[in-house]
Amino acid sequence: MATRHDRKVSILDVMGPVMVGPSSSHTAGTARLGRVAREILDEDPVEVRFILHPPLAATYRGHGSDFALVGGSIGLNVDDPRIPEAIRIAEQMGVEIVFTEEDLGDVHPNTVRIEIRGKSREAEITGSSIGGGVIEVFNLNGFQTRFKGDSPTLLLFYRDRPGMISEVTRIIAEEGINIASLYCSRKQRGKDAFMQIDVDSPLGHEALARICAVGDVAEAKYLDRIP
Amino acid sequence: MIESFKQLEELGRDRDLADVFLETDEQEHGIAKADILLALTRRRAVMRDCVERGKGGGLSMGKLVGDEAKKLNEAFLAGKTFLDPLTVKAELYALSVMGENSRMGVIVAAPTAGAGGVVPGMLLALEEERNIDPEKTVRALVVAGGIGSIIALSANISGAAGGCQNEVGVASSMGAAAVAYMMDGSTRQSIQAAALALKNTLGLVCDPVGGLVEVPCVKRNALFAVHGLTAAQLALAGVESVIPMDEVVEAMVRIGRALPRGLKETAEGGLATTATGCAIGSRLKDEANQRRADRAAERERLAQERKASTH
């Protein structure tokens, strides 16, 4: 039997989360996916499009995934009792919500692509809710990634060039912070690139400012653990 | 990191199983033991609240379930139940939690929401009936979570991935190990309890009527809470599974892959496509369409209001 080390989950992941019912994969996990999109956008959304993989499209409504996805995308946590009212709240906020269906390929049944747009920017993620509230985001603004939202994470968008990884990781090391995992991908050599750094302890404002100041960094985003 | 139940048995020989899991989790995930125990103390309290709220019953979102816990509670209080109190309470508490879940109440996913009644049903009933210190129940939740985390290394804990064996089956397996622990069983007995419980849920499909976590989920949690208790009883008496736990999990993964898509949470097979299941499914679809239409009207009304206020 193959043991998949990327499936490591903690006791608290298994015996949890504390959440609004009725389904951890359809309510808690999807709320967290919505929340990831909201955190990456980092401003109030104006429009959110949820593109559902067919098995999820067949089941999402009965399980309250629509409330949960929308709730997460407007910043509600999985244990927020307002989740059942999320769609109404979003409408009152003036957020345009669209649900559509599309075959997203050879992926977990509960997979969704979220296209979220605010006043000044937009973001896009594709991820799966794999059960028990655990998520895996594998595409972020067009870059391959492996984001689970279970630790503090630095997301870095930059122009691909030699030395970038060492410059960034040096700053993190100087802050005395341990890196748990690092993942890089790029669209083309020497062009747009992306780095995801999961860290063991929170990254301060100062460290983030120093990383933003590194040459060729387009954007640095720091996400806390997604509750 | 503990990669298999074989390894767990070696690590946990003559040791407190909760301590083994707490140490491993602290190393792996950097969460201090005290913080894990604190979080689980709160989660036990959420489970307890669920049980109290749920006993009163109330109609579910899909209106398919609602008064199961209330009925059993009334029969129990009136002295009209024939099973022993531990068994009745395990059923009752599982039904209560699942009732709350079906009304979009706040619950603990253990390991999932749809299987969230099994573990609290077993553990809270045992705690009450055998006067076990709640702190021991919290440590038993560590054991349950630890067992689940090893299963999760090779299996997706979701009905969509492998059917209900991956949810209620896994929950009863986790709960059985935790019950053996609460009854002062050895590490080996906990693992055996987990294996016996899981083995006898293999092949259980996920075929929810109308796609809701209501039928058969709510009552199934009650029945499999009892199933887990009986597995723990056998293990504590020294009965062992011929097939080791690691291989039972392997079998579960293979069976889950072999199950057709229609029996993995899609509501396109099994109970969901019986005559009654289909009738309920189409009624739910009609109601959902009505709600969508109502929401569109509401949106329109709000837009008109905004327009009027800008003039």
C-alpha cells in the first residue's frame, strides 16, 4: 500500500473541524476553498464564479455547498452560524454569484475552480475538498501549486531569474523562521514565476516588506492558516 | 511519523496510546500536546452541546428526518427500551448529533460531518454509563484522531472517494479503538478493535437520497455506533482480526476504487434511485428551483430599491 506523505493530517484535522453541517467535504472543505480565494484576492469581492466539476455539480446543492462556497468567498469561517444565510448576505453586499459546471479533468470528484473579482484585482484558484474539511489547491492564478491552507504560507509572484529562491529564503532564515516546504513553478523560463513557502511560525510585517523589496518580485502575499 | 498500524503497535507496546499520538503530532505538526488536548476538550464540549440540543429533534433542511432522537429519548425516559442503557445512549447521542448536522447546526466533523455522530455517540454514552473522567474521553478523542490520521495516509476520508465505508466505516473504526482505550485495553486491542469494526463495514456504499446527508446517514450513524461498541467488546475479550488492520485499509481503498461512481455520493444509485428515493429527489429539485426563483425576485427587488434610493 502506497503511503502518501502529502496526505499527512493532524489529529485535530481528523477530529474536526468544528463546523456548520451537513457535510465536511461539501460544507467545511468548500467553505475553506472559498475562503482561500477571498484571502488571495485580499479585498471585498464584486463577482465570484464557481465552476464545478460534474460530480460536485450533481451534489452541491443538497449538501449546502452553495452556501458554503459563497460563505467562504465573503470571508466566513467554517463554524460561522451565518453560513446558511451566506447567499443572502452576499446579495446584500452586492456580490454577483455565478455557478456553472465544467469537466475539470482527472481530478478528485469534489473539485471547483473559483474565479473571484474585486474592485481593483482578480484571482483564480482550482482545488479539491478531499474529505473531513481537508483541501488541496493545485492551481493558483494559473500557476501549479500544492496549497492546503494548514500552515502559514508565503505566496510569491515574481520574474523567473537565478538567485531568487536563495534571496527570499535568506530573509526568512534571518527572521529565525523555519521553512516546512517550498514549491516553485513558472509559466515560461525567465518569465512569470510563482513560489509557495510554507513556514512553521508566523511571518511578520517587516519580513514581508523586505521580501517585497527584493528585485523582480511582483507581489508577495502572506496567508495565515485557513481556519 | 507513524506510517502504518504495524509500526503503531511496536511504538505503542506497553505505552499509553494517547501519549504516543500526542508526541508524534507535536513533532509532525508543531502543535504542542497541551494545545491539542485543549482543542479537543472544547470539541468534546461541542459534541456534548450537540447531544443536548439534538435530543429535542426538529425538522432537517431537506425535511426527510427530524424526530428520531426525540422518539428514542422519550422511549428511553419512559422505560420502554429493551436494550441496555449504554447501547440505547450510543444510538441516541449519535442520532442527536446527526439531527443537529442535518439542520446546519454547529457540529464536530469526526472524521466527517456525515459520519459525525458515531464517535460522540460511542464515547459520550460510555463516559456517562461507566462514570469515566471526561479527561479520559478527551484522550480517547486523541486516539480516535490518531487512528484516523493513519488511515488518511492511504485513503481519502470521503464518501465521494470510496463510499460510506470511508466515512461511517472509518468513524466506527476510530471509535472502536477509542472505546478499547477508555476501557483500559492495550494498544494491540485498540488496533484490533479498529480492524474488526472497519472490516465489517467494507463495501458500504454512499447513496444519499436526494444527495442530502439525511437518508440513510442519520440512522446509519446510530447503528454503526453500536457496531463499533461490539467490535471493541470482541477485541477487549481477546478476539482478533485474521486480516491485519493495514491490509483491511488496503482492501477498503481497493473496494472504494471498484465501486461505481453512482454509489459514491452522487445520488445516482442505490437508495437514491429507488422509487421513493427518486420521488423525493425530484421534489427536492423542484423546491430548489423555487428557492432560486425566489432569490432572483429578491435580487430584482433589491436592485429596484437601490435604483429608487439613488434618484
